[in-house]
Amino acid sequence: MDIQLSVVDAVSRRREDVVVVAEPECTVADVERQIRAALGFGSAGGPVEGTRGLGGTVTSIDRARTRRPEPAAGLWIAGRPVQPDLPITISPLRHGTIVGLGGPAGAAGSMGAGTHDLDVGGVVEVRVVGGPDSGRVHRLPLGEYLVGSAHDADVYVEDPTVSPRQARLKITPQTVEWTPFDGAAPADIERRAVTGPAVLHPSELISVGNSRFSLVAAEAPDASLVPIDDGTLAYNRPPRLAPPPIGRTITLPAQPGEPPKQPIPVIGMLAPVGMGVVMVAVTHNMMYALFVLMTPVMMLGNVVSQRRSGKSSHRQQLADYKTFLADARKLIRSAGETERHTRRYDAPDPASVLVTALGPRRRLWERRRADQDALVLRLGLTRLMSAIEVQGGEIKANDDTPKAPYLTNVPLTVPLREVGVLGVAGPPDQLHRTARWLVAQAVTLHSPKDLSVIVLSNERGARDWEWLRWIPHAQPEDGGTVSLTGTTAEVTARRVNELVSIVAQRKQQAKDRALPPEAARATLVVLDGSRALRSLPGMPSVLQDGPRLGVYAICLDAEERLLPEECGVVARYDPTDLARLFVHMGYGNDSDGVLADQVSTSWCERLGRALAPIRDASTEEGDVALPHAVRFLDIVGLEPPTADAVRSRWSRGRSTEAPIGVCLEGTFTVDMKKDGPHALV
């Protein structure tokens, strides 16, 4: 079993990475002896590389070190000593663990200041869900706390637009109250200005400068994990129901018009008069004259009555219409709030992603290949028109007819499977903070069975991607501890050749059968310095043909003009405000003022170490080992179909067996002698 660890010397406080290759029967004490040998302790010479003993082999990744004082005995994990006689298979030694040698790892083993340990007790989590220091999670018990950018703040955020002493947070069993200090930066809760004490609710976002905070009730991890003897944790992905579509349709009635005026029937009134005159003249009876006079009066009264009834009916229709509009406004407001919550849930923020990985939580690797939101990546928060569709009525720009609202602080996402290539441009620090976030959310929301990650960079950018060595998505499929990153010319060329081979192989498979891109394991390629990397042989074909074959790319460079032409969406930092992005999505669908999600290297390392020991052991439908389709050459072992391989098969003699596919046990065959003599296809 191979376990990659980080060892912190309790004396010098130096942290070094080692790979433990041990037998299952080894104990913690055996591993400690070999760690000491690999780090150069207990021997007069230099460090011992690959020393073999009862504990197997420990190889130090960092070879440059000098003789130094030897720490005390014992290994420590999470501030607690580990029993020396504990078998390694049931010990807390897992991939990515930070181990203290001779004492607690202390600050050298921390994942960044200002982020509280999620294992400690607490009732509320205050999360930084957007801005230049996204991803911080503060789990707090009952009490009062200082929120601000001061380093001694209880809820610390590294953002100069947040005041050093921004607010006092009071947590009681009943409520959580936010009270701004005098002179603090302006703040609002879902666009409601906060000028005094305000009660916070879990679904609301607090905006302060370029940072966004949210409040979440602390919950225990709920993922199903089973320890495995090889130092990993088997994780069973729970079923996931497809999220409901966003938006709804609301139909408004037409506004009642003015009631038509009842005309006076002049002809109808005069006709009886003429007839009455004739009757009086013929019969000399004046009673007919009385009836003649009554008819016009009755008809005129009927007209007046109908006009009054029409006005009364119109007033009632107007009242009903206004009541309906008021109800429609409430319905639209409620639907808008639901949509805002749904959008935030479907595209989780950096803090939620970190908590999912650290728990882990059941949302880990929740997206499957066939899901509509597979590889839909969040860039940041912005203002978007609601997906609510208001139909009917007479909707005018200047009237009070209900309209679809704008939603503030909702995620802006990029569907990478549709876009193919995403370009991001900006200063190096902000550029890498956003790029790291894009990769981090991808590996947290997608299983290594469904996604692999390859990063091509240079030696200057190596530190930004060191955390990937812990990620299972960035490991070779055949195992090992080497990350699929290229930061030197030699390794980068090798990775490009591998990508070219993947694209060529999938091209050939696509010729043999029509398969959607999601049928194969997706590959996410990051080109850090895309202008130079695109010039490498084979890379243009990867960018051009890769997306339709399941190979997608995120291209990074200092300026938009340096990005490759294959980019379907471009996000560039606003030079006047390095917290915001301008996102060009084509066809007029541009978004400016996007508050970019930015994460630190320590945040990424903490997430990477949390994912390091986890392996996808799901067996639910759609995740079993059966592929969507297989090639004949693959199941008969003739890939590639060389002449020697064909002659070798011919030399085996005749057989009535015929392979027709694969099953869980391997190649599935039919035998015309045993299963026949007839077969129906």
C-alpha cells in the first residue's frame, strides 16, 4: 500500500512530503522508524532514500536537507498522539494526512489562518461565499464575535473593502444578530441596508464591500465511508434526483377595458310613435296616444339602467384585476426568492464546496456524466434576469404590471460541455485564484470515474498547482502518486502527447460508432499560459476536436488577446476592479460586474488533502463498470490489430464460441454448440 503523507518536524517546524510504501501488517511504529530514516534522522550519513525494513519503504519527495536535531518519539495527527502498536490498516494514517513527528504539527500543519477547524463544536457556520477571499468557514458556538479584516478578528476575511472592525456577531439559542460598528463599510442583507442591529436568516447573503457572507446551521458529515486496508476510504455515492427546472410561467389576464356606451335606439323609439299616430287617426281612441308616449320612456329608462349596470360591472372587474395583480406580485416575489435559493444551491459557493469535501458530505461527486449540470462551472456572483416568464396582460415599461424580477447575488455559470473551451484573462494572482476555484469545484462535484484533470503550466506556476498531487482526479488510472501536471518542458511535452493520443483514439472510436461525449470519462485540461502552450505540436487539434470527444479546456493568460481562438466563453478581469470579471458569452449574452470567486492555495490544499484518501465505490445503476459500448477489437484483444496478433488468434484452432460484448465477469460469449443450434439477434 502506498500512502502519501506530509511530515512536520516538531523541532524545526519544517514540513516535508513522503510516500509510505508499507505492508498491511506494519504498525505505526514501523512507519515512524522508516520516516525518520528517510528524513535523515538516526544515521550519521545523509538522508536514507528508499530504506526498506519491517515497515516497508518510505521515500522522501524532498531530497535537499541537512543534519538537524532529532525530534522526540511518536507520531501525532490532528493534535493527538497515535498509538505506536496500532496496525497501519486501522490507523488514522491516510492519503493526504499531516503527521507531526515528535509532537503536534501545530501551525506548520494548518491549512491557512482564519479558518476554524470544522471538527470543533459549534452551532453556526459563518461562511465567506463570494469575493477575493471566498471559501473561509468559521464554525462558532454561542457567544459574541468580531467580524472584519483585522487579523485578530474572530470571523476574518482578507478583503480591504471590509473594515477591520466591521460588525459584532451575537449568536444566541434563538437568533443570530449582526450589528455594524460606527464608521464600518456599508452593508446590506439581500439589498436591505443594515444601519443597526439586524437578525440574520440562513438563506440570506450579507454584502460588505467585495465580500459576501452567509449563515448556515452546523451539521455533521453524512457521507457513507468505509475504511480500506490500502489507506483509502470507500465512498458510496447516494442516488441523486434530477434538480427541477428553474423558473415558471405566470399568466396575467388582460386589463378590463371601459364598458361600451349603450346607444339610444332612436329608430326604435320613433317607430311606435308613427304607428300610434295612425291608430289614433283611424280609431279616434286617445288611449293609443298614451301607449305611444310610454314606449320611448321605457326604452330610454332601459338604456340608462344598462349604462349604470355596465359601470358597476366594470368597477368590480377593475377591483378583481387589481387583486389578481397584487397576488401575482406576491407570487412572482416568492418565485424569485425560490429561484435565487435554487440557483445558489445548484451552483455551490467555495465555502459549501470546502465543507462538502472536508466532511465529506453526501453532495460529494454528486454530478453524473449524463446529468444536465455536468461540468457546469461557477465563475462568481452577479445580477441576472429571473427565468420567470410573465405572459398575458398589457405589459408596458412604465406601468405597474408585474414583471420578471432581477435576481442579485446569484451564480453565473459556464456550461463547459457546451462551450468546449473557456478562456480567463487577468493579473497572475487573481487569474490563478479563479482558475484554482474552477478546478476545485469540478473535482468536488464530479467523481474520478467521470473526470480526469491535467494541468499544463511552467515552473513559475508550479506552486499554484502543487495541491493537485492530492487529488485522485489528477492521478494516473493505473495508480501511483505522480500527478498529471506538467510544469517542465519535458513533462509538458509528454502530457500533450498523451492528450493527442486520447483525442486520436476517441476519434477512431467515434468513427466506429456514434457516442455522445458523456459516454467517455471527461478530461479537463488547464493551459496556464495558453499562448505558449497552444504552439506545442498537437495542441491545436486538442482544442479544436477535443470538446466533441469529451476533452475540455480552461485557458489562462494575462490578456484576452493572448487567449486561443477556440474559446467559446471569455472571462477577463476588470483592470479598474480586480474583484470583478467581464464575461463575454457570445450572441449578446454578456455579463459585467461579476464578483469573481477567488480561492487561496492553502484553501485548495486543504480541499485536496480531504479528497486524497477517498475512492468512489458506488455500484448504483449508471456507475457500474459496464461501459456504454465496446469495440470488437477491444474485447478480442486485437487493439491494435497487428498481423502477428491476427495470426496468433488464427493459430488457436476452430471454435463455436463468439464474443458479442462484455458483462461484469468479463467478455460475454455465445457458443453455438452449447447455446444453439440457432440464435436470434
